[in-house]
Amino acid sequence: MNIVFRLIVTCILFVILMRNDTYDRIMITGELRSYSATINGCHDAAIPLEYEMAHGWVVFDETMGLLNFRQTLVKTLLLNSDLSPKANSIFASPVKIIGLFFIGDDKVPKDGSGNPIYPYDFQENVSYRGDTVIVKETLYGPSVLGLIEVSYKVEGEPVTLKKAVYRYKDKSI
């Protein structure tokens, strides 16, 4: 009887540890995938306007950049076109784009000659879940900054805010 009791306790502990290990793996995988997807999305969103490039400025095409950002999230995170998770996904709810900031040469302070001044301390207030979140980043050149929210299919469905920056560099740098 004592052996049966020990066997039952051991099995219960094994199941609990396996469940926790599975949740940890989902969280780690989700964290890495969502951060990488945000970086890739910011990279793909950094589309300069050709006209401005010809004049020596890096100014981003924000409309095409947002479309590319969404498409990259869909492809990288295996989402539906409305950013909702597909069947058997590790995500519990649709991925939300909290903010996408295009900070080109046109949006930073200029020196006396009209040239952009870097490094630039970017700061923006973003409304997030009823609170105001301050997004701060020191930029050393034209950049695209993205913020997404993801939640995972684990107990309590934890929500994570991911921030990524892509620093654009043209051929002259």
C-alpha cells in the first residue's frame, strides 16, 4: 500500500512539473518569437521615400510601412490577416499594434544649416490599457519604433508589451 501511495504522489508531481515546463516553454517561445517579429516588422516598415532620399533626407513612407509591418507580423507569427491567432497557435488573443513610430530626418531637430541633429532622444506618450505609457529611446539616425501586445495560451493568459527599434542606415553612413 505504501508503494502505491508513493507511486500516485510521484505521478501527480510529474504531471504538475510537466505542465509547468510546458507553460514555461510556451512563454519563452512566445517572447522570442514576438520580439523577433517586431524587429523584423520595424525593418520591413522602414521604407524611405525616393524623392527625399534624392535630396539627402531619410523620410519614411508611413502608409506602406504600416502595411509591411502588419504583413510581417502575420507571416512571422503565423497569424490571420486580422492579426488573430490561427488554430493551434501559442497566442490566446489577437496581436495588437500599440504604436508604430516613423522618426525620419523630417521629425528631428535641425541645426543652423537645416541638417538633422543626432543623437535624438525620442519620447512619446502612448495610451495603453487605460494608462499612459512613456516610450523613450535614444536614436542615432532615422529609425522605426514598434510596440505590440501579445498574450499567450497559458494559465492566466499573461499579456506582454514588446518594443523594438530598427535603425535605418543609408549608403552614405
